[in-house]
Amino acid sequence: MVDDTTVETVTRPQIHIQNAVKSFSGRVVVDVDELTLGDHPIEGLIGPNGAGKTTLMRMIMHSTPLDRGTITLSNANGASDVVISDLPTYWMAPHGLVKSNQVIMDFDKLTILDSILLAVAAAKYEHPHRMFDEPQVYNDAEERLHQYMEYFDLGDPYRFAGSAGEKKLLDIIRCLLLDPKFLMLDEPTAGLPEDVTDKVMQIIRDLAASGTSVVIVEHDLNVIWNLSDDVHFMAEGSVLMHGSPEEIRDNKTVIEKYLGEGHV
């Protein structure tokens, strides 16, 4: 673990969004004039269903193209800024930008080990004639693979993922194995039991403490309040405000549009 003073002094990457708009069938679902993500180690993004949260994250990854606007990644190591809205989706991970899936997805015909092994296979191995190099890929990443499998108590690595929660967890592990500099998690604890949720939250804290910027979309507000350093509130396609978890939780607009008067 790293203490709070260390976390605050770490320089971390940021994402800058300017005049980003996306419409579907003539309906504007995202309209963000200006937004910076990564000012704080862990940031939450909350709002009612249909607010545009997932669409905004997909716009950042360019899996959903912008109608107009610019999204830029500022690196923490002094490297030049990258206009990621000009790049195809497959260039995001090489630049350190990684996102989990909101919808639970996995490879039904792959074992747990093979499923997470995909994340550590270098591009040079992604050809049919390199299929016999799989033992080398495994050997190179064996320690890290087993570290995560043991931490999350996945048991037999040669079985298939059974529950939706296990498939969600494998998706998170694949993201972690990519060594993200900027990690976006879309409902990461959905379907996870409480003890596994606690482990995911702890590993996110450790990752942020090491310098990775983390943004979380989550409807389990206990995760947001307990994990985030700063929270953005989104409604009707726009980010209306941000502040500390306490400030957002007590804000009248957030209560009226999202939390309700009876929230705790």
C-alpha cells in the first residue's frame, strides 16, 4: 500500500475532452463542452440510466466515433499529447488506455487461463502460424497470471468460467494485465459477490497509488463513495458538475435528478 501523501504527488495521465458530441437517430446522447479526467487518482462518473456515461467512455475509446469534437490523452512521462479521437480503437491499449466492458463478455470455448492469456500475447503472436508459441507466451507471463488467479481465488485455471460474475472478473483481470496508464471501468462490480468486490476495490486503490488514472462508472454508489477521490455527475448527455463524494452526494441537483430524497 502507498500512503495518501504519496498518491497526491504522483503525476498521472489525463484525458481532455472538448466539444464532444454524439447523436443517434437525431437524438443527442452526449454533449460535453469541456471535461478533464485524471485530475485525481480515482474518479467516479455517475448519473441516471440514459445519461450518456457508457457512450462517453466508448467515445473516448473511439469504439463509438464522435460526430464532432476532440479527445486528447496527456501522458505523465513528458511524452507529447496524443489526439486519440483521431486514432482507431486498436491503438488505445498501446497508448496505455484500457476500458472494461459494461456488458458481461467472455470466450465460452476458452478456459480461465486461456481467456486471460489473451491479454499478454504480444501482437507478433496473433497469427495462425504462431499458435505453437503459446507455451512461450505463458512462460513469459506465468508469475503475473498466477498472481491474479490466486488473489481472486479462481481455483482450477483449466476450467471454464461458470457465473456471470466470474466472466466480469476475467474481463477486469485482462485489463489489469495490459498494464494500463489510464483505466476506465464500466460497472466493474456488477455480478460480483461482496468479498470479490472488496478485492477489486483494493487492487484499484493500489493501481491508482502507483500512478494509473482510474475512472469508474458504477451504479453501486457505495463503491463510488468509498473509492473515488472526485465524482463527476452526468445527466441528459452533459457533465453537470464534479466534486468530492460528500459534495456530490449532498448536492440538490444530484438528489433531484438521480439519488432521490431518501438516499443515505
